[in-house]
Amino acid sequence: MSDVEIRPVTAADHDAWLPLWKAYLTFYKTELPDAVTESTWRRFLDSNEPTHAALAWEDGKAVGMVHFIFHRSNWSINYSCYLQDLLVVPEQRGTGAGRKLIEYVYVAAKNGGADKVHWLTHETNATAIQLYERIAERPGYIQFRKPL
């Protein structure tokens, strides 16, 4: 595994986070208004919000990011944790950085009182799926959504 260090974002990390966030949106072929990006960033820094972010750092450069959200579940007394966004820069993929980011979320979720971490990925994201199948179970559910 690489010498990547994972740590939660701070206000000083905005300029390191933003290019990763934009790359993530590009990867998923989507765009968001700047107001959404700004709101998302502010939420990470607000201790009253259930959403969190961490960056993967190597040699002083942010090489990955993860966003996760604590939420209630009707299937448990404890919280669940939704790993919403995960990105590792292409040159770092396969080095263990993605696994470290996910394991960071596992620890944060457990420490935060959650009893599970769950996430989605696109069915074409074969590289990520290879990792996910090694470190989590694939329950077989299909997602449906209706934009409002």
C-alpha cells in the first residue's frame, strides 16, 4: 500500500478539494451549480451537519477524496453511514488509496455510532467494483429514482 495519509478536511483544504470534486463530477458526466458546490463545502465544515469529507494526501498533494453522511435507518436503532462520493486520481488508482479512504469511513462510522456503511457505484465502474467486492458485500439491490 502507498504512503497515503487520510485526514478530515479543514477550511484550509478547499483549494485541494475542489479539483477532486470537479474531477468526480466529470467522471460521472454531470454538472452542478456553483451554489451546490459551495453549500456542500460549507456543510463539511459545520459540526452540526451529518455530512463529512476526508482527503487522501501523498507528498503534500491531495490524491483522493471521500464524502460520507450519517443518517437514521428504520432497520436499526443505530445510525447508518452512506459513503456518497469517492475519487482517487487516475495515477493513484490501484495503490491502495481508495481502500484507505473507505477504511477511514469504516472507522469514522463505527466511532460515530453507525452499524453499517453502504454506497452505490455505476455498473460501468469496473475498476472500483473490483475493490468493492473485496472489502464489502454486494447485496444485489437495484436503485430506482425519480428527480423532482
